[in-house]
Amino acid sequence: MTLLHEQPSERYASLVRGTAFGTWLVKLAFEPVQRLAVLPDELFAPPGPLAWLPAATQHALIGETSLCALRILGALACLACLFERGARTLGLPAFLLIYMHESVVRGYGHTNHAEIPALLAVLICAAGATFRVPGKYPEPLAVALVLLLTYTLTAAHRIAYGGLQLFLSDSIVYWSVHRAHFVDSWQLGLGEHALSWPWFARLLQVSFPVVTLCELVAPLALISRRLRLVIVPGILGFHVGVLVIMNILFWQNAILLVVLFLVPDPVALRKGNV
Amino acid sequence: LRLVLEVILIACVLGVFALRASVRAWLAATSRPFLVVCAILLAGLVAGHLSRNRGKAFPFVYWYMYTQPETAEVIEHLHITAITTRGERFELNGAHVFPSLGLGTFRLYSRLLGVAYDPLVADKPDARALLRGIALGYERLHPERRLGSIALEMVTTPYTKARYERRVIAAVELP
């Protein structure tokens, strides 16, 4: 068994760093976070360190100008971090700006789990560039491990607390139908048909435990090529599935998975480790 | 017991991973400060999850998704309905007004569900304030379509896919 991304090339590590910062660059450039300024201040409940700030500071932070500034500075920092030298000097500030952006958005809604591995990937790439040992590029493996661990945590909790009862019930059909009914960004909503297509409901019920098992052992995809052939399609299939069925898209996770598992590293290819 | 089972499952997966000789070789070859950062992140993820942290230690949060068995005879979901000053009635897609909250996520509806189901606040002032904000956001995007009113409706659909019913949770007449 060989370890995936054990000794990645500089070019591949640059690709992973570019993906980590690039997804946030796209998000900050195209998502108009400043529109949140029209929402009532009293509904703003920021998480973690942002909640410790005085109310006046919090209020100033969620103004339209501040959010615009946060967006522009964050995007510029991410742009600089696409390059090794930029990541070394601006990696931490970029992470802090993205963290602040995410805290503001989180303050108006619930945790968006899809964005957390991408957020941590930025910090890992910044640390990798800052503490670089010449010729060593440990970021791809560390990003992959953090990303895959989040699937393990989700699956372990589901198995321990949902138990057999969860997988034998038709809860997954209920969730699929329920989520498909909401008017949301994506209007694919295939889940609505789970009530009228019995084969589709059966497919959902069968795939639920299979995907959960893939999620549970996800980090082992890094050490076993055979498991990788099952786990990666299982998890990517799950992401496509929840998009077309429930209108939920973990796009940052999906992009990281594609880059980390489907884009070959030329050095690893030569060693036969892909 | 469930927590113990959860910890065992996580420990087994991480243990199998960490005990590989290739992983230990990678650890030995990697710079210490970088490993410290990674160790903090991994420990934070596991600790934040096991402590069921929902926000205090963000981004180290509770990873709960589709965990509790759930079935019902009816499906309840929220719709935002708006009526323009010209009398046109339409479903307002909040995710399009606030992509930061809605792009492929459940954020806006989670907040709406929170205010809609809050049993302590019968007249839903938070829901009305949120609706006013959504209306303002919409009018800024579509200045040609002024809104006369906006309402948050609970749509109840029997699980057998029969007719649905609508119930207004909160409504706001706009100036």
C-alpha cells in the first residue's frame, strides 16, 4: 500500500494551493456578500471570536461598505496566494479575511459544512508555504486528510446515533422529498419523484448506507488504491446525487475531491501511485 | 454508549491510517511547524464535533447531517410569496437575492425555519424583520418591480402527494 500524495511535485502542490485559494477567489469575486447589509442587525448572531467583539464593532462590520471592503481585500489576498511567494506572505491574512467573511455569513444562517474543509485548506496551504522545507510539499496530503476526516465525523455520528433504525426507515426518502420542495438556488429537485417512483425510493434507501460506509472510511482512500476506487466514486456520486435530488451542492468539496483524486500528479504517475 | 461507539469508529479509522508505515515516514519527513498546524486542525475538528459545538469554536463544528430517523405524514416547507404594487403574485427565491446564504445550501431557510417555528414569539417579529430585509434586497435587485407585500407561508403537503395547504406564518405590508 502506497500513500497518495506522499511526495507530490511542486507543480501538483501549486495546483492544490491554486484550488484552495482559487475557490475562495471565485466565491468572493462573484458572491455579493454586501447584500446581507439590508438584513436586520438583530438577526445577526456571529459564531466564535466574532461574537466576542463589542456590539458596535459587529454592527460596523456588517455594514455595506465594510462587507464590500472585506470582499475586495479577501479576493485580492486570494489572488496573491495563487503564487507560492504570495501564499508565504499573505496566506495568513487571506485566511483571516476568509474566516471573517465566513463568520459574517454564518451569523445570518446556520453552519455551512460545505465551506469548512475549503476554509481549513487555505490555512494548510498558507502554513505549507510559510514553513516550507525545500523540495517538500506536504499540503496535498494534509488537505486531503482534513477534507476526508469531515466525512468520517459525519458518518460515525450517523451510524452511532441513527443506528440500524435509520437505515431501515424511509427517512432518506422523506428528506429527499422535503428538500426538493424548497425554492432554492438550484431547482433540479429530483427528490420530489421519490414518492411516485418506487424504484427511485428503493435506490435512495440502498445507497444511503453504502454512501455512509464510504464516508466513514474515507481517509483510508489515501492509503489503499483499491479502497480509493470505491470511496472516491461513492463520495463524488453522493455529491452529484444530493445536488440533483435535494438541490444541495458542496461545490468546494467536490472540486477539492476532483483535484486531489482525479487529477494525476506527473511525479506520482511515473512512480505508478495513481 | 452511542458517544463511545462514535469515538471508537473515528479512532479506528484514524488509527488504521496513522499506523501505516508510509504515513509515519511522511510524518518524519515533514516540517514540525507544519505538522503542529495540521495536528491543531485535526484535533480541533474532532474536539469541536465531539463537544457538539455549533458555533462557539467556529470553524470546529458539529458534523450532524441526516442522523435522526425522520418520517411524517405531511411534508412542511416554507415559501416566500410576494405581491408587487401592480398586483402580480410570485414565489420569491431568497437564494437569488442573497447568494451568500443560499447558493446550494440551506442557510436562508434554516434561519426562516428558526423564526417560523419559534413557539415563544407568537407574532413573529423576527420573521417580519427578516421578510422586510428580503423585500428590500429584492427591490434593490429589481427596482422596476416594487413590492406591495411579502409573506412567509408554510406549505403542507400530505406525504401521499395529494393536495397541499398553505398557511401564512408572517406577512408584511410594505410602504
